[in-house]
Amino acid sequence: MTDGTSTLPWLVIRQDDNGNTYRVGRYATRAEAQKMADSLDDRGHKQLYWVERVGQNGTR
């Protein structure tokens, strides 16, 4: 059984107004993840969205 890190290594992360972070979704490519992050960001909410690779900085 796999945890999906090898097939979906890209995460979209959201930070709310209080500084809390949440994983929004996992994607196969950086381009897919960035497209989603940009789409969410374009909605005009005051949330911050970014893309990370699983295991980057040992945080996710």
C-alpha cells in the first residue's frame, strides 16, 4: 500500500487569517498544483495559497 507521495507529490497549502495552514489538495505535477493555487487565489479571499512538494523542508 502506498500513501500517494510518489504519485501525488505536490500539495496546495492554504494559510488563513490567523496563520493556520491547511492542505487543500494533492496533485501529480507542479503545474496542476500551481493552476489550482492560482484559481483559488483569484477568488479574492484574503487567504494565502502556495505549492509545496511533499517532504520539502520536512514539514508536510
